[in-house]
Amino acid sequence: MVLAFLIVVAGANPSILVPLSLLALIAIIISLKALAEDLARGLRAVGLFAWTEIGRVAGWIAYLATEAAALVREFLACANRAYIERVRRPLERLVRSVEARNAKTREVTRERLARQNSRHKERFGDRDEP
């Protein structure tokens, strides 16, 4: 519409105005294409930068998780050693002493029953026969 206005109303020369308008249109299209390519390159660069930083952050998170796992593993090993030293070994000693006392009590009981059986045989004789 601008070209028609310039040619009809303003009396501009169409043989000069049409090629110039086409050149201007081509220049605008090329500049817009270059602008779009530059924007795409810029966005790609921003995306690569963001991806790199995300990778670095993920690496640090993985490092921190590994360190936390090592701390937890060390804590559990320390707790296990403390349990063995303060609970299991005293409990094993206690169980051994109870077992020794029970064995001694069983032996004393056997001896007492043997004496009682021998006294019973002396008093009443062998009454195993019906």
C-alpha cells in the first residue's frame, strides 16, 4: 500500500521505487534471519552454559552425597564397635559365667542325687524288680 501511495499519489518513479523497495525488503528479511540466527546462537550458548553449570552442581551434589555416605558408614562402624565393646562382650562374659554356674549346679545336683540314690539303696535295697 505504501508503494501504491508513493507511485499514484506522490508520483514517484516506479522503475526506481520497486527495485529499491525490493532491496529494502530483502535487507529486512536478511537482517531478521541474521537476528534469528544470532538469537539461536545466543540461546544455544546460554543453554550450554546452563547445562554445564547443572553438571557441575550435580557433580558437587554427588560428591556431598558420597561424603555423607562415608560419614554414615563411619558412624555405623563406630556404633558397631561400641556395641561390641560395651554390650556384646560383657553379655558373652555374663552368659559364660551363668553357663559355668549352671554346669556347676548340675554337677552338684547329680552328686546329691547319686548320694540320695545310694542311701535309698542302703535303706530299702534294690526294688527295681516288681
